[in-house]
Amino acid sequence: MMNLSSLSKAQYANMASLGLFAILLTLEVIFYGFNFLLLMGLINFAFAWIVFVNIRWARESIAHVASV
């Protein structure tokens, strides 16, 4: 098994949570409609996406600095 860095583990966990969250938000809209809590969930989803993108950017930066 491959040794994963903590950033890789965080990125994989974030990908899994984003996927599950997207599925559950879709089901919530289908069964309960749109409400304030759904809006808060969408904002939470946006913040999780920002974290995902920033982790990817950090990994690429670290790889670039390490290769110099």
C-alpha cells in the first residue's frame, strides 16, 4: 500500500465528503424542496469546494518547490 501524505488524505476525504454531500443535497431538494437550511448547506458546499481547490493548489506548490 502506498504511503499517503496528510494533504493527500485530506484531499481524498474532502472528495468523498463533497460527493456524498452533493447526493444528499439533491435528495433533500427532491423530497423537501428549497428552504433556508438548504441554502446554508449550499454555502457549506461552496466552502468545502474552496478547501478542496486550496489543498490541490498547496500540493502542486509543494511539489514544485520540492523539485527545485
